[in-house]
Amino acid sequence: MGKQNHALLKDRKFRLLFSSYSLASFGEWFDMLAIQVLVAYQWGVDPLMIALIPVVMALPGLLFGSFAGTIVDHVQKARIMMVCDVITAGLTLSILTISSIEWLLPLLALRAAMSVFHVPAQQALTKQVVPSDLLLQATSLNGLVSQASKVAGPLLGAIALVVLTPQACIIFNAITKTLSALLLWPLRLMREEFVATSEEQTQIHHTFWAEWREGWRFMYRTKRLLHTLIYGSFGLLSILMIDYQFATVLRGIDPTNEPLLGWFVSAIGVGAVGIILFLNRLSTINSGWGFGGGYLLIGAGIILLGSSKPGIELGFLLCFGIMIGIGNGLYMVTHNYTLQQHTPPNMTGRIFGIQNTIVGSIMLTAPLAGGMLIRGVGAGQSFIIIGTITAILGCLGLLLSRFLWPIEEKKEVGLRMNP
């Protein structure tokens, strides 16, 4: 780990924030694996109904994403994150009381509503506690934790599913959310920038809509932000069509191997962790290679997975997962770093709130379209089609990088290493 990372982790505020995020991310992957196994293997849910899971989880982001970001810019971010974690833990435990997809969907929607406030608060607080010259390292560390959790969470979840049940993994997520809130407790009294005073709170409702519009105007005026969000949206549109359907295609390859999903998702995490460890050593990243190269690798991995037949060696499947993970790590770090780098601290909540709105709108349609495509032509063929579209998008990102991210191309050539 480099000197920059040591400097970051010596800061108590960032260390608490980072630890809270790490613990919550780990629990979420345990939970995600458990829910997919529950609905795909134990309940035998139709692919189209499985596609409704990300749809209902996206609905709160679409309806409240940009508004939540505007609110977050004016409140104590650590406190709102604590409240969201505690409520999420309670809703997670409520999943244990149901036994059908019809009851699961509204519970997941309510739980996702907490993330609508939690994500922009976490991004905004990170922006405040981290010096600008260490922002890429902070973004990479957060991404590293997210992807490392994708390795450890599903891997341990797969092992746990051999001896335990999906319900046990769900309980584990509720515990991690509670501990995440406790880690944020010392930050509740932290003096945060841009938080309204008690006198100013009474005036917020007069300026709310003006600031909400200001956030959208700033995004439109800042070309790199605008192009990043538009390009990212097209990529998400194709990827999210099958993101929650890995269980479906793996079930077709080996219908008796429930832990296979855990091994595959862990392989994706291994690939992402590897590339993020590399990116963490850099001081900047070329957006064309980050976005375009990321989508190209994701697309290629999806095509190979869709082409897989029953009886294929586990090693090949894991290699496909690693390829998808490398692409995902490239895309994720580049996307978050670009948004953080070109957004002033007093607008971070709003910009990430706008991103939540965009992602929410895509997730309302993309998973359903993917479910319908799988029902019509089959899981394997659907993965091949969507993987091809994603790979083509990656090639366009590489070819059009000077148009999409002109400022970066003038300032840097390729990737610069830290001294």
C-alpha cells in the first residue's frame, strides 16, 4: 500500500468512514448472493420475475435520487448515514418473515430507498474529509473494498450455503449494517461544511428547488460530467439487462450447484480487486481507456459466459468472471473519480443524487427488457447479444475519447505513475 494510502488511513475521520463503508459492503454481497439463491434455486422464480428485483430496487432512486442529493448537501451526512444503516438492518431482518417474491419486492424497494440518501451522503462526506490530491486514492480504496467484498462476501457466502441457509446470510447483513452505524457514531458531532445552521434550516424550503435546478445546470455545463453520465448510462443500459440474471444462466449450465453463483461472483471480484490495486498506484487515469477498455472487457466476458455449455470446466467460468471483474473495476473507478474530480464539494451530493436518478430510470426498464429477452431467446443467447453490444460500446469509447473527455486528453497522455 502506497504512502498516500497510509496518509489517508492515519486520518481518524476517513478511517471511521472507510471502516463503516467496508463493513456494510461486505454484508451487502452476502445478502445479494442469499437473495439470488433464494429466488432462483429455492423458490424457482421465473426470469421475468427475477428481473423485477433490480427494478423495484431502482424505483426509489428514480423518484427521489436528485432530491435526496440536494437534501444531503444541507444536513449532517454522518447522521443521515447512521439512520439509513439502522433502518436498512430492520428491513433486512423483515425478509426472514416472508416466503414469496410478491412480499420480497416491496421490502427490497423500501430498503433501496435508504441507499438513495446513504450513497450521496457517503460520497459528499468523503469529498470533505479527503484532500484533493488524495481523491483518486480514496476513490480507489472505496472501490477496492467494494470489489474485495465481492470476492470475500460471495466466497464465504458460497461456503456458508453448503452448511447454512440463505436466511443466515441475510441475518449477517443486518448485523453488518448495525455495526456500520456504530462506527459512524463518533462522526455524528463532526463539523461539516455547507451544513445549514439552525436559523438557515427554516429557509431551506425556499431555496430547495433553486439548488436542485442549479445541480442539473452545473452538470449540463460541465461537459466531462455530462459526457460521463451519458456514456455511462448507455453502458449500464446493456449491462443491467443481465446483471441480476447470472443465477439464471449459471442455473442452465449446472442446475444442481447452488454455490456456483458464489464462486463466479467471487471471480468477478478477484478481477476487479487486481485492477483496482493497480489503479491505486496511479495519480490519474485516462477516461477513454478506463471507460472504453472497461466496457470492452465486460462485454467479452459476458459473451464467453453466454456461449458456455453444460459440462464446461469450472476454471473457464472463473476466468470469464475475472475478465468481467477487470472491466468492472476499470469502469467503476474511472466513473466515480471523474465525478468526484470535477464536482465542487458543495455540489457533490447533488451530482451523485442526479446519478442515482439516472441509474434508477435505467433500472426501471433494462432488467425487464433483459428478462423478456431471456424468456424469448434463452439465457445463453441473450448474454451473447448483450455482451456484443457492451463490447461495441467499449470500442466507441476508445475511438471517441478525445471528443467525450477533451479536457483530460489535453492535460495528460495515458497514465502517470506516482513517484
